[in-house]
Amino acid sequence: MLSFTIQNVLIATNDDYVTVDVQVVDGKIAAIAANLEVIGTAIDGKHKLLLPGFFNAHTHSSEMWQRGIMSVLPLELWLAELYDFAPLDIEQVYLSALGTAVETLLSGGTSVVDHLVLIPGQELETIAIAIRAYKEVGIRAFIAPLIQDQSLTAGIPSGESTQNHEPYFRSTAATLEIIEEAVKKFHRPDEGVSILVAPTGIQLCTDDLFVGCIELSDRYNLCRHSHLLETRAQEKLAQEKYGCTAVEHLQRIGYLSDKTSLAHCVWLNDADIAILSETQSTVVHNPLSNLRLGSGIAPILKYRQAGVNVTFGCDGASSNDSQDLLEAIKIGSILHNVTDLDYQYWITPRKSVEMASLGGAKGLNVADQLGSLTVGKQADFVLYDLTNLSLLPRTDPIGLLVLGRPSNVVNSAWVNGKQIINNGKFTTINVDELRQELFTRSQWETKRKSETVAQIETHYRTVMGL
Ligand SMILES: [Zn+2]
């Protein structure tokens, strides 16, 4: 059913709402106006709000297996613990990708950027199975295979000491070959699956890896993704590694562009912000993860004033510990009311919605096709039930959605004109079966000890002055 007409639905105008009909033909928005002729199936939009689908613009799906149990630690130590307990199998990757897609959709997201952790030796299989999961659910998937070419300890600054790091288990060239293979096999934007080049960040990647990714990005027209300056330790490390900021370095080697989205961006100075603006790079704001790991508060209001495009991500579920996009949008918006006295710059609910939709589309270079309710764009949108208790009494629908605590408010969702959720239920997969699988393949846990954390903690504390 790629052609349908939603009747009498509320949509947002510049500063108000209107009731209209929305015609979708062959997966694209064909018309938006009052009293349109019904094409295809008629869908009742009464007492419902239609918004463009949001982008969960940065996450790591397989972290779902460790949500709720990770120690309360800063990123560098948290990562060590994560990887000590990370060995996953292909089936787990499949299930957590399903779970990530479901939770994203139920909180208004129709696209996900999965900075996907690859199982060593089964890299292409990992990518294939995650794509299978996303296709089964029907969410639009941007797969950013997470790559690095330095071992974990290289991500901590040396300080006064001399540190030796084990070489990474796979060569830079071999890693780039895997990505190129993945692009050839799986990059099908027209079918809702895109591959991104996605070195994990300056903390664990050489310039060779970044430059190789730039070449692939240019050759195959791929978007670029990376973590950037998530922690104070990374800010220090950049100075040790390059003698300048990470942003200056990434600009110098040519990684920043209007196709580049950068997760976190907490520790940037004013000159760095000007560079992001100049290069038209996108910042992906992951407020919950930044709070959970004590990384800091990203200067989002400064980015916006400098004209930098900003959108939202949940980040992986073990630093969040959920994939509720509406929650990330809420916290990521009101958090900044405490960082900037001048309330004229605070983020309004309507701005939040625009950042989450059009902002995401811009960051993935698809703003001409996605991110707003515009005739000619793809029908990726979400219908919210305005009679839900959490959206009552009737005031401002977008205000309720962004600032409230909406639960079970998604009535329907479509991607590329295909209906994925109907009346609150998935039409594509059996969510009860997914719950059962997640339940049986896990167990209640309380105590576990990370050996790697024990090995590196003393050095981390010294170098961070703790
Ligand atoms: Zn991340």
C-alpha cells in the first residue's frame, strides 16, 4: 500500500496548526491540502498529529545487550568494560538491531544511523545481519560500520608517561577493504539502506584510516560519520597527537564536509565551532549519553548561533540506557536552558522537532528527499494519537510531545510510504516474539568485574589529575 490518503489530520504550519488531507502516491507525498480526493486507502487522521519522521542520528545497536548493567564510569573506562563483555554473536546483533529499530520507531524515529560494532572476523556478516533486521522492521537504515586501527589504550592520553600500545589486530588496508566490500554489497540508498564511512574517532584512528575513508566517501558518494571530542581526555589526546585541536586536524586532512556528521562534539572551542560552520558539518547531540558518562554538556546553543546544523541521537543503549528518541530530544533541548542565560536562544519545541527531522536529513545529505512534510519528498512520517492520556488535556501538541513525557503515542508510522506501525502495532515484525527472544537470551545480572578497567584505571586517574 504505497498510495494512500490521510484525512483530516493536524499538521504544523510556521507557528500554528491546520487540518488537512495528505495524499501519498508511490511512496511520495503527492499533495497536502484540505478536502483532497482520496487516492488509495483512506486513513482517518482525526485527532492525530502528523510529523516528519525523526532521525536517531547516532547509536550502536548491539550495546542493547549491556544496557542497565554498565558501571558508572567515564567513557574511557566504560569502553574498556564494554569490550570486556562485548563478544556477541550474529544472532544477538540481529535481535538488538530489531530492538533498536522498534524503540526508535515507537519514539518517532523513521531513520537510524547505526555506528555498528563489527564482530572481528565476521565483519561483513555483522553488517548483513543488521541490515536484514532493519529491512524486516522497515526502518530507513544508515549503517556506519565502526572501524578503528589502534588498540583501546591508545585512546587515553599519555601525559608525562611513555605508553606502549599493542598493535591493532587488523591492518588499516584490510579494514578499508572490508568497508569497500560492504559498500559494493549493501549500499542501496533507493532501497532504504545506506553505508557510511565511520572511523570511530581521532582517539583510535590513524590519519591513514581517515584518508582512506575520505577516498571511499568521494569515490562512492558516501556520507561520513565519526565521534568527535566526546570527552576531556580526547581533547587532551588531540593536543598530544597533533599539537592542535581535533577539529583543526580533521579539517586539515579533509574529513569535514556537508556530508559529515559528528557525534557528541562536547569539547570544542570557538575556533573549532567556526570550522564546523564553514565546512557545513553536522553535530549529532547525544545528551543522555553525555550525562550518563559524565562527558559534559555540548555547547549546542553556540553551534546553533554559529549556523551549525544540529540533530539528535540516542547513542548506544548501554550509555543511555534506552533508545527513546523523544527523551533524547527533550533532554537535549531543555538541558541548555541552564548553560545560557539568554533565553532568547533557548530551543523551542518546534525547533527541536525541526532539528530532529530536517536536521537529521541535512546531516545525511538527504534533505531534498526527507525531513519535512513537503510535496515531492518521501513519505517517512509518524502519526501521533492526540487522545493519548500523556498528550492531554489539549494544549499545544508539539509542546506536549517534546516537553511532556509521551508514552505509547505513536499511532502509525510510514517509511517510504510503507506502513510499519498501524494503530500502535507493528505490521512488519512480531514484537512479542522479539521480547521473548531478548528475554530468553539474557539473564538477570548484578556483579561482574572488568579486567581491562583494573589494568588501565591507575593511568587514567593519573593523566586526568584525579
Ligand atoms: Zn557513540
